[in-house]
Amino acid sequence: MAVYPPVSAQSVFERTRQKADNKPYSVIVPAIPYELHQIPELDRPIFVMAFKGLFDMGEAATGAVDWLSMTHSGTAAASIDPETLFDFQEVRPQVRLGVNGNREILWPTNNVVWAKTPEGSRDLVLLSGVEPNLRWRSFCQTLIELIEATGTELVVTLGSALAMVPHTRSFPVTASTGDVELATTLGVGRPTYEGPTGLVGSLHQELHSHDVATMSLRVSVPHYVPGSPSPKATAALLANLEQICGVPTEHAGLADEIRDWESRVHRALNDDSDVKAYVEDLEQKIDDEPEMIYDAGNMADEIESFLRNRSDEA
């Protein structure tokens, strides 16, 4: 086990950027301590990550990463020190009673695990964490170091957002990438959003500047059922991840949870005639005028070809 950087030393890294006049200058960003555990050689790993926060409605995205870790027996790869990343008045640690009634403090965590998948599939590096309040650039640099340490070939970020979709229909999943070549290869869109961004937006920009292949999957969650868990949204993300990347996700194992969730929603709607009528109207609109919904199809071959060519060029 190693700690990077040494806790006793003040460690920084420098990055060369270009000013408007194309003259380079150095940006000094303090590094963040983290523990790096023993990691075996992984087979062409994909790094899948999600963060609790504004872009994790129903905790569908972090739930998907947690599911992957559980089904593929995730093993600790790295633990990132939360001390400098959070305003603990905004993201408060939780206290619970442990064994023999002893109090235990649970701090917000961003821990990375690795997982082996069945032979022939790409292995996984997984991060189900909490969006930091502070030091996003430093945090992004730490993730880049972990990407290099694990030999990651593709980073996939997962998210979930509220939308006007009925809970009785399939939840649409949108894929996008800022990589022009990858977008062309898969036939997916490039981000068009302009405005305030979150950690994931910042991370994608940093990864692009380091020539790391990235893509994003975002599922739509019914805006009238925003609470967690949202197993139907989690399963939609997992199904699309499997179709695109060829990684087994065992998403069918969520079928019972989805049925229970739908039953609870149906019972709640029966007690509120106004909301029930609204949902029925929404269903009719979706059926009569279906939106153009991204269909992942089976893009595993295209992903493999893209990453293989990228590796050959390197």
C-alpha cells in the first residue's frame, strides 16, 4: 500500500497551458493524498464512475456503479482523502452506532475499486462517490493519476436527470462524447450544453486534454418520482453500458426491485387523482409523439475497434 503524495510533504504538480497569445504558463495545483492499494494487471479496463449530487437523481448512476461492484466482487484499488475536498457543513458526515453501541463517523468517500469480469470482457475500474465541494482540478488530476495507474483505456461517466418521462415506459438513455472520432464511430452526439457545469463536465475537459477516451451516459428519471432508489433507471444505464461496451452487467437481476418500485408508484398514484391524470396524459403524449431516443444497439465491436486503433497509434 502506498500513499500519494507523502502526507508529510507539500506536493504540487504543474500543468502547461496556453494563454490566448499561445505563450505557455504553469498552473500550480496542490495534490490530494490518496492510498493506492495493490492492483493486478487488468484486461483493457474501462473506468466507470458516478457521483452523488445534482446529476444523480434517484441515485440511479451511483446505484449502477455500486451494482457493478457487487456483481463483479469489486476490490479496493484506491482511497482518496476527503479532508480537503468537502465543506463538511454542506456535506455532513454521518454518525451511526456500530458494534457494542460504539459511535462511528462515516465520512463522504470517493473510493476506487477494481473488478475482474468473465474472460474475454474488459475488466472494470469503478468509482461510486460524492461530488466534492472543493478543489475540482486537483481531484481531476488525482483521477487521471489513477487512470494511468490502472491502465484504463476508456472512461465512462454515468448520470441521471429529471425529465418528463412516465414511469410506465422505458427510460431513455442519452450517450455523448466530446471525442470527435469516437462520436463519429458510434454515431452519438457531442455535448451542446452551455452554462454552469459540475465536476463531470470539468473532468471530461481535463481527460480530453490528456487524450483519454471518454463518454457519458445519462438516463432520464420521471420528475414526479425523484426519490431514491430508482432501480428502473439504474437498470437502463446498466443495459446501455453493456450494449455499448460489451461488459456484462447482470442488469436483469434488478427485475424484482423494478417490479416492487413500479407497484409502490402505482399505489401512490391511485391516492392522488390529479397526478394520476397527469401521468396518463404524459403516457399518451409519449405514445403519440415519441421522441427520437438514442438506441445503443450493440456497439461493442465499434468500441473495441476504436480503442484498438487508438492503442496502435500510441
